[in-house]
Amino acid sequence: MAAAPKIAIIADDLTGAMDTAAPFAKRGAQTRMLLTDSPGAEALRTAPEIVAISTESRNLDPIRAIQRVHQAIAGFEDRIPFKKIDSTLRGNVVAETLATLEASGRRHLLITPAFPGQGRVLRNGEVYVHDVPLQETAIARDALSPPLRVPLALAYSGKLGVVVHEVGSPAELKLAGGPEFHIYVIDSETDDDLLQIARFALTYRDEVVLAGASGLGAALASFIYGAPLQLKLKDEPGPVLYVVGSRTPQSAAQLEQLADLGAPVIAVESQSGVLNMDRALGQCRTLTGDHAAYIATVRQKGGAVPDSTVVAQALATLSAELVDQVSAGSIVVTGGDTAQALLRELKLDSLDLAGELLPGIALGLFQRGKRLIRLVTKAGGFGDPALFVTLQNMLRAK
């Protein structure tokens, strides 16, 4: 039996990297999240078959984002590059996709942002969300000018020597000849379409780069490793700490339902753009681990909204203290910037993935002193209002 291919997942934020890598771990593949965009020689040498990296570049200017992608790919030439992109085209999708192809040393890139399981498909080169064109949805207002049609955006990106092919279905895929870079934008509307793309990519594994959302990652994991294994969670001592960095209505509703069950809320208050860290840290230091869950968040009290990077770091500082103050056994984090800042504050350089609690809800493990702590990550706009309560029941904190 042939060895499973090695894969390097490059995402523009941590939650995207985690939820794309989690389906591989869920099927028994050794999977590691590297918490730097420039892994050292030892990290490269000891990396398992599946690695994921966040370039933290979603909100950067395109030039800096391109530099981050080149740094991330260096050293992974022996792997299939998988450029994780957002299914609603947020971030520097075009710049980072082209940078991945250039840095890979390969000439062919297969791309589809489709995620049928979340109602997101690519039809005639255009993203539809639950059958509504992306440009007509509220999601588009949160994106950095999402392209109307993916093929046109790639074709008119200003890159010379790039040929863009529109592919009506995965069954029509065929690698083109010639010395140019070739990008194949593949219409995909079903999970079977994504499986066909995965099959094609593995047939030409030494020639192609993949770019897609986590739906394509799950299809690739399924094609290589088969059915998922049953995730067995052991009771871990200590409460669950929920770190809510996302400002989406979904995260706010999830926080509210958990707080209604008695979980204390420790909030960094923001007034006119200034964060009151002293008050939040003082509240943290008087807590005991008597509750099953705690919530750390930022509460806006009026005036200017602080920069998202500042908010993420403030929450990371508070949450790192809370982890030890209440002896947390699990941490649930919403928002990629917040998760990255927290793991940096905890001085972690890598994280092993154990799978996913639910689709799109990744589970990782790390050691802190003598304690094994579970880390759960979630995109801010994901999940129903009862999601935190559901996760609390699954994690079974004492």
C-alpha cells in the first residue's frame, strides 16, 4: 500500500487552518498546527504527514500577505500545497493564491471556494450562498471587495504568464501543456464534485497545488483516509474557558445563552476606544474554579471601537491569566486573531490536532505544566445560538 501523501495547509488565519486540518486528524492522520509562519529546521524535520500554518494575513495589505505565504511554504517542497481560502472570498484570495503557486515550484493550481455543506457553491465562476449570489448577501459587506467572478479576478490580477481556465465541472479537468502557470477554476456544487477534485489532485500530486475552503480539505481527507474515527473524549479536570473575540451576532448569542446558565463573564470594557485592562485583570484574580464554565470577552460601552489587533491581544493577556487562575481544562476560542494571540501568549510553538467536535469545530491538545489542555477553535460567524451550551455538554467539564 502506497504511503499517504504529505500535505501542507496554508491559511490566512488560525481558525481556518485548524478547521481545514481537523478532518485529517479526525481520520487518524498525524496532524500538527505550527504556530509560526517560518518554521525552524527542527520543526520541519519532525513534522508529521499533515501540517497547517496560519500566515495571519487576512487583513494585511497584499504585498505583505504575499511575503507571508512565501515564508510559510519554504521547506515544504516535498508536500502537496493546500492554500486554504475563505468560502466567501474574504481576505487576499487572489494575491495569496498566486503567491502559493509561484512559491510551490509547480505550474498547475486547482481552485474552488465551494463548501456545499454550508450552502456555498461555485457556479459559472461565481460564489453562491444558499442560491443567492455572494455580492447580494450581507457577507459581502465584510469582505475586502470580493470578486464578482473568480476567473476574471485571477485573469486580471496583473500577473504575466498565468493562464486561467474555467472548468464547468470536475469531470472536465485536464492539465494543459505549455510553460505558463495554469489555474483551473472549477465549478463545484456537491460534495461529490469536491471528491472528484481531490481524486484528480492525488493523481497528479507532484504537479498540482490545491486552493479551496475547508470543504475541499474534508474531501481530500476523506479520499485519502476514508471514514472518520469515533472521537473519544475523556473527562478533563477543570472548567471550560470561553474566549469570545469575535464581534459577530452569532458569537454574541452563543455567549448570552451560556451566561444565562450561570457562567461568569469577565469583560475587558472599551470606552472611546480605550480598554480597561486593570479592572478585568483584577476581577480575574479574585476568581476560583468553582464554576463549570467562564467567559472572557470585550464589552463595548460606547465611542470609538478599538483596533481588532489590540482587542485580540487584550483578550489573550486576560485569558492566559484565567487559564491558570481557574485551572482550565479546556479553552474554546472564537476568532482567528484572538486564538493566535492567545496561543502566542501561552508561549506555544505547535499544537497537535485530535479531530473535531462538530463540523468546523476543531479540537487540539497542548501541555501546560502537568496539565493536558484541550483547545477548541470556532470561526466567529459559525453555529447556532446554543452552540456554546452544546460544546459545554460535550466537553463534560467537572
